[in-house]
Amino acid sequence: MHIALIKSFTDKPWRSPETYGRIEKELSARWKLSSIETRDPAELKLFLDGLGPKGKVFVFNIAEYLDEKSKHSFLPGLLDGWGFDHLGSRAEVVKLGLDKAGTKRALRQAGLPTPDDFLASSADSEESVLAQAELIGFPLMVKPSLEGGHLGIDDDSIVHNSAELGRSVAKIQKEFNQPALVEKYIGGEGMREFSVGVIEAEKPFFTPVEIDYASMDVAVPILSHDTAVKDLEKVAPVKEERLARELNALAWNCFKAVDARDYSRVDIRSDDSGAYVLEINVMPGLGPHSFLPEAAWALHGLSYGELMATLVETALRRLGRDDRSASDNKAATRGPEGRSL
């Protein structure tokens, strides 16, 4: 089998040269691998066609777009349209994952708890936005409805009154040219936040971690874009067995509700009013310092290379192209990757 690695660099640590270099190193130790960095769909198609029959090629892709800055060329859509097997969810599911309001609708239809919300577009009057906000009740969280990677989230995203709401909604609409998602802020007594990785292996397993805001230099307990880009998140594995089981079950139900494939990450908050799903990321960061790889080591003893191999094997098994070469040639050295948990 021939693995094709598509490199789509951004300023985000999980899509950096370091991340792609590590993935390239780990996968090439197990399979034949070729990689490409391009923003041209025609060049990518020519490259993939040259690797051999489609049934012998598998695409390892961790990016939504060939050109992230311009959001040019939606990669899962290209790969599905060309008929190439690839890591992760179908194009329609990835699009849904990028649509926060659409994802929340899907979760509600499946009977899963998520904070009350509404969309505020530029066509909505201030009066109608305020009326909808008052139905939910302050404080509220305001963020872009169609962005990922915590983009557009900062200390001003939590609003406590109509003036703050108006400023935050207008800022999102102006900077991102899209509706703002306004949702109930979950921050009551006993607030805790979790991130649960889901790996759909032969026997699915999970990587629940808790966000350790007490150890982070943040003014308010939210994961902002700045915190994510600077790789400043602090997390700790969830070792309370009952809590871990409950989080894992909720994450698995979310995974199935949106018809995700292979892997994902589900963000959950709880307080004295209950537990709520904030969102599901069907293409979560796979950098050496990202939540999922670090938790896979801390909770399951999987090195970075073993996790990358597990993801490939998971996808190949789904495709009926089970390839055990990775299992027979695992990395000789185990060790924690990046920050300690």
C-alpha cells in the first residue's frame, strides 16, 4: 500500500512543518509514503494518480482546505469526488463539523445536550438579537459560526449585558463576514471542561482530559485562539472512572450522531446544571502536542507513532483493506510526546 501525505501548512501548531515532519517520519517507518505540498488541485490530482491504482493508495489528510488562508479547495470534497480513500470523515460530515449551528442541530435531533443558542446575522436588528438573548439569559458566549481552531474567540467572547453583546456580535460579523453564534455560557458553580478524543479502532477507545484552567495564564476560563496557536493549553487525564465512562459515552454518541469516521474530538462542559456538548471536531489537531496524541500516551501508553499507525489501520479496516504491517513494525521506543500530562 502507498500512503499519500498532503501537507497544508498554517500558523497553527497542529499544521506546522514540525507536525507534518513527525507524521512523515512515523508513517514512512511502516509503509511506503509519498508527500506533496501544493495549493493547486490539478497538481494534487496528477500526484495522486501517479501513485498507482486507487485501491492501492491511501491519503493521510488532516486539513480542511488545500489553501487554508483563502479557504480554497475543500480537500475532503476533492478526495471524495476523485474517489480516493482517505483518513477521516466524509466531506459532508467535515462541512457539518465546520458549521457550529448545524452541528448543534444534529446533536439536538439525536437527543444530546448542548447549550441553547441562536444565530445573529447582519440582517438581524439589535432589538431582535437582544430579544433572543434575553430568552436564553446572560451570560452568553459569542463566536463565529463557521470557523475552527478557536478562531474569533477571546476574552470578550463572554458577554454579560446588551452592550457587550452588541459589540461582540458586530465584531464577529465584521471580521469574519458570517453570522455570530450566540449560546448560553456554561460557567456556573462547579464548572469543569473536558475534551474527549474518540478513536474508532477495532475496539473503540477514548482519551478524556480535563482543561486545567487553574494552571493557565488566562483572564477568563475559555480556550481562545491565541491560547491554541501559542500551544498554551494545560490538560490532565480524567482518572475518575465513573466520570470517564460518562464522558466517553457522551462523546461516542456525538460521534455516531454526526456520522463521523475514524477519529474525532468532543468538547464538553459541565456545571451544577448538567453536562453539555460544546462542539465536535471531526478533524482535531494531530500535532505532537495536541490533546489527542498526548492523552493517548497518558491514558493508553500509545506513542505518537503508534497512534498515527492506529489511525491508518482504523481507516483501512473500515475500507476492508486491513493492513497489519504497522502492527508488525511498531516504534521500538515508547515515550511521552510534548508536554507532560
